[in-house]
Amino acid sequence: MANPRRRRSSHPAIIGAVIAAVATVVAAAIPVVWELTRDRGGSGAAAPVQGTPSAAQPQSTAPATSTGARPAPTLAAPAASPSRPAQPDVLPLVDMAEMDDFEGWEQEPLIVAGKLRDPVLTTSPCWLNDHFTVTFVVSRQFRLLEAAVGIADESSAGALRFTVLADSKEVFTTSVGLGRTRPVKVDISDATQVSLRVSTTNLNQCHRDSIGVWIGPQLRR
């Protein structure tokens, strides 16, 4: 009678190897599953890769210097104030403010010593039997008063006296007759007011038409 067929059992060594392999795979998978579970338990967003800028952190577009520091902002230079116009070195005396009403004085051109003179300041003191004076404000802005003096050729014979006053004090005087002129150059550095005067030299002139002429009076700085 034949022996019944028996089922072969697995060899113990093979079963142990299989169990060891399964345990190794399970042990390797546990850390991976743990990492995935922790990340999902956070904000749910994947952590940015190192070196890649995050969308939540905008990057500055300011250029950096060679040392890595940002350049300091450049301040605009203040606007230059407009410069004042230069003052003229020479100015006609008649351009200055007057202290009186200019009564008795004229500025019409006249012939003196054979030449037509203009600009001029003229007066005839005979109407006052003494002198005529005109005063201008100079405010210590000028160094010199320059002019020439004479008598109009249409006048009668005889000399007239010409005087410069600085703040009512005589600083220059001269007498001139017909056919002649004399220069005038006076220091007025300390004067706030300058006066020109024409005076008679004798009472007989008051009965004649004698015209004294200041030729081109000007101020120099």
C-alpha cells in the first residue's frame, strides 16, 4: 500500500529571513510617514526651498554697492538765491532824491565857454540877492562828487561863486567868470546829503541876468 503524500512545511530558515526583511521595510517607512504627518499638521504650505525667495517676502530692487550695503539717498542741492544786480559805479546826481522842491533851478542845456553843455543844473541867484541851493540825499553810498562849473555865455560880466556842502558844511568853493570853467572833485564819503550852491559876488549882480551852471554833476563810488 502506497504512503499518503505529505504537505511540505516551509523551512525555518526561510521564514526567518522573510520576517527580517519585512521588519526592515517597516522600520524605514516609519520616519517618512512621520515627516509627512508633521508637515500636514502645520500651515499646510510646503516649506520654501533654501535659496529661493518666498512670495511672502518681497525682494528689494535697490541696487547694492560692491560691499553689499545700499547707497545712501542723494539730497537735492538747495536752489541758489537770485543774485542782486550790480550797482553802477557812476550815477548822475539828479537821479538822487531831492530835499526841496527844486525851485529856481533848471536842467536846460546852455552854452558855457563857447560849448553847449548838457546835462546841466543852472540857476540865477540874482533873484534872491544872495544864493540858490539844491540838496540831494546820497546816504553815504558814494566816495566822490565830480562836475565842472561856469557861467552861461548869455550872462552879464562878473563872477559867481560855486559851493559844495556835505551835510550843510562847506567842503568846496570856487569863483568863475565868463568864458571859463573849473573842475570840481570833492570827497563826500561821510555825507548823507550833498548840496550845490550858486552865490553872487556883489550886490550889483542882482540887477543883471547872471546864470551859474553846474556841468554834468555825478557821483562816483
